[in-house]
Amino acid sequence: MWGAFAVAWLPLAAAAQAVTELPPVPVQAMRLDIPSFDLPAALSNVPVRAGADGKPGVNLSEALTGVPGVLARDRQNYAQDEQLSIRGFGARATFGVRGVRLYADGIPATMPDGQGQLSHFALAAADRVEVLRGPFSALYGNSSGGVVQLWSAAGGPVPVRTLEAYAGADGSMNLDMAARGIAGPLDYNLALGRFRTDGYRAHSRAQRTSGNARLGFDLGAGRTLTVVANTLAQPWTQDPLGLTRDQWRADPRQAVDAAFAFVTRKRVQQQQLGAVWEVQRDRDDLRLMAYGGQRGVTQVLSIPVAAQQSPLSAGGVVDLDGGYGGADARWTHRGQAFGHPLEWVLGASWDTQDQHRRGYENFVGDMLGVQGALRRDELDRVHAFDQYTQLDWHLAEHWSLLLGARHSVVAFRASDRYVTAANPDDSGRTRYQATTPVAGIDYRPTAVLRLYASYGEGFETPTFNELGYRRDGQAGLALDLRPVRSRNGELGLKWQAHDGMRMELALFRADSRDELAVASNVGGRSTYRNVGRSRRQGAELSLDGELGDGWRLRLGMTWLQARFRSGFLACAGTPCLVPDLPVPAGTRIPGVPGRYGSLRLEHGGALGWRGGLELEGVGAVPVDDRNSASAPGYLHTGVDLGYGFALGDARLHLVARVDNLFDRRIVGSVIVNEGNGRYYEPAPGRSLGLRLRLDF
């Protein structure tokens, strides 16, 4: 693939004349042609300028500074991916992303069971990130406590070639190559990246090679075809595991003995291809999307040998391999009702995932951390079939109404192929369905002010990882788990000054029943249960725009109260197989801070001096259902200073950045309900990074 990229780049480099800014792209998160300012919903549209602030350009969290409601935390552990939650949804995930829908260029990055991955998001090719929060997220179906979409930049009339190199603390290096432009009816955006790090902590080395291609074809007569392909390879990623509070205080850079003994690590391979065909007419549009991919994961866990003696144990090495894919068809009609304009959307989607799950012992004789005897062999399949509709109607001069509904069916099936006298056939299936309505009304008293109210219902099924282990210790799927049902309401105000400064305020509440929580967590295996009712409520404030004289501000602040409203039993100690300690109603949901926010203040343009200040503040975070301990809150400070040179038809940008300027000791993220009390994942101390970007 590197060779193909070079062929695409070199012949076109000579044609480059200058770097031009592309025109703004309309917000697409709501599937309707409505400016985000006029939506009765909280939606942030953030430009991605990889490298401009001196960051590595590796994690999505780098682009979400100043977005309210979103908590994106870099675990400093590439074996577990980033920790992402929106308004408290998704905070329980110990790896990957739960409760939040992810998309890249309109292609789902969330599987039909609700588990998503961020590792293949290509920031080097990105143009912007859209973050939808609140009731209208339910229009995306299962596990939509919020929606995050990454969009690649389209090729422009002037070809642009980019080389970016980053070097930072702990042997971190990232190299990105990108090319975009137009060649006849084709616009293209190609990106390749290579990242490696020794890791801030011991036993946390990682390397990643990724590629992303977006090809747009103008077929004439209002028809377009967009093809998106990406690949990801993480051949060797070490897992340092979490630390106890005492271990974190003694040495935040250490890894526990179990990580070394079992050589805990992860390997990931993924390839994906998707296509979007669109036809646009004066009154009717048609959009067809299809995608497919292959993903393989092998992970060596630190499950003790003694814990694998049971004939029902699934072992300590997880080996997953399988394919996934789906399709979406959408028709949009523009017309009038009672003399007022309306836009109507009608669509359906189908998503499927077939996964071969194997489990092996993580030892052979006295040798630990190697693949041993087979202990689990099953074929897992999940498919989702959804139908949805939306209607936007300007029912009066100053009023508009947005309605929608989605019907979802999600079916799981497991076929057991590891059957012995002591391990019977554990095949099983279950099926969930829900209809989720949404409604919002928007009032526009002046050209610069919007007031809105919205309501919606959502649902979240267990993922295959949560269904995978029964809390009674027996083998087979946890088929007794019920989906979480939520009722969400929001009141909002939006104000936009004529000079582009924009302020938004939102008040929200989400009441859920059958909340999912950890039942037990032993030896790296988590089981789950439904614990009754919960509530997430709070407020968001955002401020984004130009301050004048070259200054720009982006600020996002969130106040969030997330609590269980029903009492239940939790674990009194660790390890724990049977919960026996009452947790009273009113206890905080773990993994969710009460206050958090971030801002970026910057000055300067593309040429000459440019500098920025970033602040991220997070309140104390309870680490388990009992709230027996909390990760302390923190204020993280980052500063960057750069200079841009004009070199004929090229531009050279040099940026130096210092993170954690005051060298605070910070817990960057927590592993919720970790069975050994190793909840804490430390963030690095003061660190320096240097970034070079060359645009042709």
C-alpha cells in the first residue's frame, strides 16, 4: 500500500500551486439539510487540524477539546482503545466504546451489538468531527447515547500533498503522508500513517500502521459515488493493566507483576470497504450505502492458572476473527404542507456481524503468556434490521417541528462447537426490539437566537462481550440480560453573533430502566446484570468563535449528575463471584465525573507565529458501584507554539508542545469495577512533543 501511495503522490506533486481553504461542508449528522444552528438538538461541528496544535495526531480525543458533554480519555494503553462517553453513557466500558454510536465517512464503526472501535479513525485525512448529543441520537438505533462522526476532507481543485512527523516523550513517533485533489471526475483523499511508542508506563509499547482512502466520483446528472477504504494493523500492543491507588502513588509508570508474567498483549488486524451512491434531484434524493469488513483480535489476558482449572473456563487467551457488513437505503423528499416547507426522510438499514470466538489457556506447563489448550470454540452472530423516518416542517414563520421514529430488531445467536462431557452444549439465542420516537420544536425569535425543546426514547442492548459470560459462573451466554430503555429530554438556547461567535446552553435529563452494571469481575472476566433505574441529568455550556485581532476560543463545560435510582447488591470485596453488599439508591454511577470541561485559546494564522493554550478539568470519578474510592480530579494544562513558513508553493509548519505543563500527577482514566482493585490508569507527567508539517 505504501508503494501505491507513492505512485499517487509523486506525479501530482509538480502540479501543486498553493494550499487553499476548502469551503465549509454542511452538517450531515441529522440526515437533513438543516444548519446546525436551526436544529432542536445539541450538535457540535469541530474542524480537525491535525498537527496545528502540536499533538501526535493519533487519538480522536485530540480533536474534541472544547466539545461539551463528551469525555474522551486517552488510557495510555493502546491495547484497550480510548475511553469515550457522552453525558455519562458509555462510561462503564473497560475497553472499546459502548453506548455511543461511531461513524467514519458515513460508514458505521459500531457493530450491530453496540460495541465500537476508534482505532481506525484517520485524523490525517479528517476534515471535521460532528458530535450529536441528547434525544435525537435515538434516530441511530441501538446504543445511541450519543453519536460521533468523523468526516474526511474532499479533494479540492488544487492538489495538496502533506508530510507530517511527530516525535515526543517515551519514544513516541508518528509519521503521516496524505494526498488530496481532483483528477477529472474523481476527487481523492489518501492517507497513510505509522505510529509507535515505548509507552509512558512499563510494558506499554505499541505500534500501529493505518491507511485510509476516500474516493469521490462525479457521475453527472446529480449522481455521485463515494468509496471509502481503510486498513489497520496493530501487530504487537502491550497491556500494562491498571494500578491500585497505592501503586499509583508509589510509581505511576510501573506495570503490575501479572502483566510481565503473562506478557499481556493484543494484536489487531482490520480491513474495511464501503461505498455511498447518491442521486440528487430538485425535490427527491436517494442515498444507498453498503460496507463490509474483516477484523481479527488476539489478546493474552492475565487470568491466573488456578482460575482456569474449572472445565467451564474459557481460558486466558481470546481469539476473535470474523466479518461484518451492512447496508442503508434512504429517500429524502422536499415539499410543502399547508403552505409551509417540509423535508421528509424514509430509510432502512441492515447490519450483521459473524464472529468466530475461540479461547485458549494462557500457559503451557510452567510457561506463562503463551497460547495453550483450546477451551472455547463458538460461532457468534448478531444482526440488526432497522426502519426509520424523519420529518422537518417549518410550520410557521418563527417555528419549526422535527419528528422522527426508528424501529430496531437486534438478534443474537451463539453456536457452541466446544462440547465435552464436562462442558455441555451452550448454544443459545436471544432477540431484542424497540421503537424509539423523537420530537423537537425550535423557536426562532430573531436571526441570532434559537430556543428549543426535544424529547426522545432510546435503548441499548448488551454487547456480545456482556452476553459472553454468565454471572453464575456457568458456561454459555447471559441470555437473561435485558436491554436498557431510556427517556431523554432537553431544553436549549443557541445564540450566534454576526461576527461568528456562538454560544449554546442545554439542560438535559435521561431516565433509564434496567441499567447494565458489572456483577462480577474476576481474573479479567467481567459479568453483567440489570440493576434497575438510573438518571443522568445536567447542563452544558459551549462558546466557540473569533474574539478579534487573531484570537479564537473554543470552550465546553459540563455539569453532570449520574446516579442509580434503584438499590441493588454489589461486591463487598475482590475477587467477588456473588454480590452481597447493598448499594443504596442515589449512589453515583462509576466512571462519571460530576463536572468536566475543556478549552482552547489560540492566536495566529497559518503563516507566522501561532500559539495556543489548552485546559482540561475533570472532577473526581468514582471507580466502582459502591463508590468505595474515587480517582481524584485534575486540571491538565497544555501549551503549544509554532511558526509557519512560505517556501514557494509549499508551507512548512513547526510546532513545539508541552503537555501537563505543571507536572501534575493525574489519573487519566479508570477501569470501572476492576476486580483486583486496579482501577487507575495514570496519565503522563510533563512531556514535550515536536511536530513538523510540510504542505505542497
